[in-house]
Amino acid sequence: MKILKKCPILTGIVAITIALSIVSLIFKDTLYSEYVDKYESGDIPLLALALKGATDEVFPWSSGEQEALLPEDTQGADEGKEPSEQAENMAGGEENAIISDISGNDISGNDISGNDISGNDISGNDISGNSEEVYEFTEVDDDYFTDAVFIGDSRTVGLSEYCEPLDSRATFYARTSLTIYDVFKKEYIKTDTGKIGLEEALSRNQFGKVYIMLGLNEIGTGDTEYFINAYTEVLNRIRELQPDAIIYIQGIMHVSEAKSKVDKNFNNEKINARNAALAELADNKTIFYIDMNESVDDENGNLGEGLSFDDIHLKASSYERWHEFLLHNAIVR
């Protein structure tokens, strides 16, 4: 104790070390789950989780990530509110308090599938069966992705890093720890003049296909309906910014059986519930649901053993399965 009193700098170092260790311990299974395996294997100390998170601009007070790590007993805080009220809470401000779909209808009038009571889907198209054409998934080659953009979190980052045929052709607007709640809030897309947000990026560039995979980082937030309301808002805005694009909702990739059995949030039961709801958002004319889990799942519906290095993310060699799935599940119109 005398040493600490005589050395204020040492006292500060000790205090910071303790604080970082406490933050890392509290959030190791949620906010810092992507780094926890290195800690558990002894490669890094506990406090390094918070430091690595800070390096990736992941902070406990960040809007999207903070929502994602709400304790289970507070996840239902917004349950019972109207979707429009939930949207206002998520947006965190008056500017996003009123969310309309692209046909000009308030989102609170939409059911979980994105259909309002008049029978219009979220893109404003009639779904009464009067469509002239029925689209079917078909096989394509890699040049199909030349005008595609992939939006997602660290798993999509991995797709860009370890799948050269896609990385050399498609555009990637992906970021570690990205969520459906903050996808339009963060400025994470690098340009020659600095970072910009997704809205500006999609305003500058038009794409023929938009692929979205989001939903894992925020799986501890609220219930499925709360998640789907937010997802619908994002779809509506993307449709406004990319009116001619085919939009692919990609189902959330499963975690391994070992992870699913012990984690109260990151488990396949919750993922399946949200994927089922995501599938209902597809109108099968301009918005399509695809589930790449069929290319990486084992016989029990878990991420296959040996395909992941941390029970959540694919190994570099496993991304080819995702690539092949995309090649065989495309819409040509």
C-alpha cells in the first residue's frame, strides 16, 4: 500500500487494469464474444478483450453494441410497445421516430411479414397473385456478382477476406460487430476522402444485387418481433436507395452445437426463430430469402464440426461452401 501511495502512476495503472478486466469479464460473452476464445486459450489476458474491442471501435456505450448486450432480464423492456415506439427507442432520436415504408405507409401498420392490411408487401408491390412472372433460383457464374454489394458483420468480412472470386468482383460494406440497429448509423465504409455511412454509400452507387446478413450480434436484444421491425425498416430504406436491385435476405448463420448448448443468447434455437421470421419478409419478386446454413450445417442443424475455429466464425477454407451456395441460389431476371 505504501508503494501505491508513493507512486500515483502505478496506482493509476493498477486501477485501469482492474477496470478493463471488469469490463472484459462483464461483456466477454456478448460484446467481446468474437475475442473470447483467445482469452480462454490463454493467448491473451482478460483485460485485452476490452482493448481489442476498442481497436475495432467496439465500446460498451456504443449504440448498437450496447443494445446487443442487455442482460436477459431487461431484454423485454420494450415488449408491449407499438413497433413505432420501439423504432423511436432504437433510433435514439426524433429524426428516426417516424419510419415509413417505400409506399408511404407507416411501418406500425405492417405485420411481421412486412405486409400491411391492404395486401401490399414492403416494396409496395401487390401480393394478391397478379404477378406476371414467378422467379426460381438458378445457377450462375462468378461474374453474376460484379454488380453485387454484401452488407454484414464479421462473418461477411471473412467472406471478403477468404473468397477471392467474390472479393475481386463484388463490393463489401461489412464491419465487425455491425448490427441491424446501427447499420445506417455508423460511418464505417472507407473511401479516398475518409469514412462514410451506408446511406451515403448506397446513394453514391447503384447495385444490381444487395446481399444482407445481419442478426447475430444483436440476438440478445429484445424479442423476434422487435428485431424484425428494425430489419423491415432497413429493407425499406435500402429499397428506396436501390430501387432496381434484387435484395437477398441471408439467414443468420448457425453456431456450433457446443456453443449453442451453453450460450443463453448465441444459440441455434434463437437463430432459427429469427430466420423463420426473416423468411416471411421475402416477397419472392424483388426480395428473396436464402439460407446458406444448408451448406454448412451438420445433420442436427448446427454449424458443422471442423468448419469453425471459434464455434461462430468459419475457417478460411470453409468460406468456399458459402461461395458455392451463392452460385447455386441466384435469381436471374
